[in-house]
Amino acid sequence: MATALGQTEVYSLLALSLACLGVLANTFQGDGEPLIASIAFSGLAFACCYALVRWLGDAFMRRGFKGKDMCKLKQTEIPETMGAVCAMVYLFTLVIFIPWPFYKDIVAATSGGGNRDVMRELGEVETGRLLHRFPHNKLASYLSAILSLQCIVLLGIGDDLFDIRWRHKLLIPVIAAIPMLIVYFVDFGVTQMVVPTPLRPYLGELFDLGWLYYVYMALLSIFSTNSINIFAGINGIEVAQSLVIALLIVANDVLYLTPFTPYPHPATDSHLFSLYLLLPFIGVSLALLKHNWYPAKVFVGDTYCYFAGMVFAVDGILGHFSKTLILLLLPQGFNFIYSAPQLFHLVPCPRHRLPHFNARTGLLECSRVEFERPLAQPIAEGLKLLHRLRLLDVETNEKGQVLSSSNFTLINLWLVWFGPMREDRLALGLLAFQAGVGLLGLFVRHRMALLIFTADNW
Ligand code: UD1
Ligand code: MG
């Protein structure tokens, strides 16, 4: 890989960075304009991540972070775990950004909110600082988000270094979720669910899940991180699916922030919070995608998949829209459930389930798992049923015994449905599917919600 930036790249990145710095310098007028600052920071994060991915590739290879691109004729080794670079730039951006969302409150707390007379009087009796006015709870949310993400990145790098076992991988996100769940408990603590109208006669208007709500949120972090990691294996798909999801969440946030929404809407602040987390994420992911898209120059590693999944979980939980988030993760959910027979070893699961590269045609075909030992009767019948439903490609011998089947992933299923195709077309098809399902999900969320709930909170 060319490790130096080309001249056009240098000038473009410099121009972008200077423009963003200019915007940032101006945000300190008025209330600090945190949203504008966040956009500027995202531009800077893009530029840093773009350059660092390029510069650090060789260093990563030398330390053994490298992988073979298995869907290519020439399986050359390229840098792996570049998601770690992405995550570091992201975390530093969030940390540097801390003063902006709180600028207004910092000014108010340290100067008496422009009411210096009151301030002076109080100052004589008290400490002189009106710190009780400062929204410590919001700062705590923000800091706990950073802490959870830091945890997951550490654990992700550990996984990329040592290839942690699948059953241990599952638990990683639970540990990382603890900081944010504690803050949720102390700060918000709502564990009630609004009950859909048809069920109200039985359950009442609100149903309190109690501690089960915390189990639900921990499971959501397990799901969002791992489901992105197993919806992977072709160039660009990990990063691009995360970008599609992030953009859809941003679209949902913007619905709450348009001038048409009555202000102050109770959800405004949490959706702003969500944007502060997502915009820099989009910045660093775009920079990574530029290098990871077909033909990939770098791999993202499990670090990126965990990191991206955790960004969504933290965002959905602390932003109080976890159910909407689940709608946007439906393709991942399908892939997870569809994978279950292999994940839980009802049928054998090879180390890699990514599609098979046909060297003669240059196209990807679905990869297959061969059953060396005959399958148990009910499982074999189940596979044949899936085959008849066009949900699997099963090969049987003349006696009707199942010999092999396509691997149980959405990526392979796509190839079963639409036939062999080039890697980038496959990725684009799956991304269009992701975007379509997500848009439909948001539509249902805001338009159809009234059919089963009495109010849409928009
Ligand atoms: C998960 C999947 C596995 C899939 C792998 C690919 C499950 C249970 N596990 O495993 O089936 O094969 O992701 O990411 O579903 N690679 C490519 N091209 C790409 C991306 C990755 O060839 O576009 C290969 C490279 O050799 C790379 C390796 O996959 O080094 C990374 O695999 P890794 O992320 O470690 O696999 P898992 O996450 O454990
Ligand atoms: Mg992986």
C-alpha cells in the first residue's frame, strides 16, 4: 500500500482541516454553538483518521496486525485492526469536544449566569461558585459513554491480538456496558415500558420491567456489537453498514430538532447528545471506508465492529431510543438468528464463513459447509425445509442424505438468491437492503406507532 499521501490528498485534507478550525474558532461567540462545533470536529476527525490510517499501515503490519484478503485472486496481506486507529481518533475527538456542549453552563456556573450581583451576595456566604446550576448529570452521561467506549476498544484490540473464543467474546460488551448502565440507573432510572393499546386491559398503561430492563440493555450491547462482527467478510461491509445505521439514526435525531418540532421538546437534549456521539463517528468511519472499500487496502478488525456496535448501544440507551435502534438493526438481527444453527453448533461452523471466490470467473459464490458425518434426522429435515423455502442451498445425494449446504449468513443467502456477483456489487446490494429496511423501520416507527400506541413521542 502507498503509505504517503498524494499531493491532492494533502491539499484537500489541509483545506478541510483549516476550514473546520476556522468554524471552531467562531463557535465561542454566543452559547458556544455545540452542534456546529461537533460538525467541525467531525471534519477534523475525518482528516486525522484518513492520514493516520495511511501512515500507520506499515507499522501495524510490522507488529503482526495483518490479514489475507480471501476473496481475491492474489491473496496479498494488508494491515488489519485499522479500526483501532479510527476508535482512538474518535475517542480523542469526544474528549476534546467536552467543553463545547457545556460551554453555556460553564459560563453560567462560574459567572453567576450574567447576574453578578446575586453572585456576589451568594459568594460572601457560600463558596462563590454556582456549581449546583451545572448539569452534572449530563456530563456524567457523556463521560460514561466515553468510558464504555474506551472499555470496548481495549477489549476489541485484545481480541484482535489473541483471537478470543466465541463464548468469551459474547461477554465482552457486558463489561463495557457497566459505566453507562450505572449512569442510566442513577440519572434516568426509567425501567417502564409503554404498553401497546391492545394489551392495556391486561398490563395497564405502563409495565415496569424493573431489573430486567438492565438485562435488556446489556443484551442490546451484546447484540449490537457481535451482530456487526458476524455480518462481515467482504470488503467494506463492516464500515459501510455502520455508516448506513449511523446516518439513519442521525435522520431520526434531526426529526426532533427541526424548527417545526415544538421547542423545548422533552427529547431535544437526548437527541442532541446522540448527534454529538454520531457525527464524529461518521467522520472517522468515512475515512476508514475510503481505505476499506473494494479493493480493500486495509481491514478494520474486530476492534471496529465492537466499537461501532457499542457506539450505537450507548447512543440508543443514553439517548433513550433503544427500540428505534432495534428497528435499524433488523438485518443484523436476521443474520444473527439465521446464523444461530452454526453459532450454537447444531451444524458445523467453519472458522470463516465469508463467500467463496471463484478464480475462473472472478465472482463471489456462496461458501459451503460439508457434512462429513450424517446430520441427525430432524436437523437434516429442517435444512431441506429451508431449501424448499429458498432460505438455504442444500445438496443431497440420491438417498436423500444431506451432503452440504451454503453457510448460514445473510451474505451467502444473498448470493443464493441473486447468483454469483462481484464483491463490490454484493456489498452495494446488501447496503441498499440495510438502508431500505432502516427507512421502512423509521417510517413504521413514526407513522404506524399510533396504531398500537396512543402517542408518537415525536
Ligand atoms: C467473523 C465471522 C466469520 C467471517 C469473518 C470475516 C462468524 C461466526 N464469524 O469472524 O465467519 O469469515 O468474521 O470477517 O460469523 N477478511 C477478508 N475480506 C474482508 C474482511 C475480512 O478476507 O473483507 C478476512 C481476512 O483474512 C481477515 C479476516 O477475515 O484477516 C478477519 O476475520 P475476523 O474478524 O478475525 O473473524 P471473526 O470476527 O472471528
Ligand atoms: Mg471480525
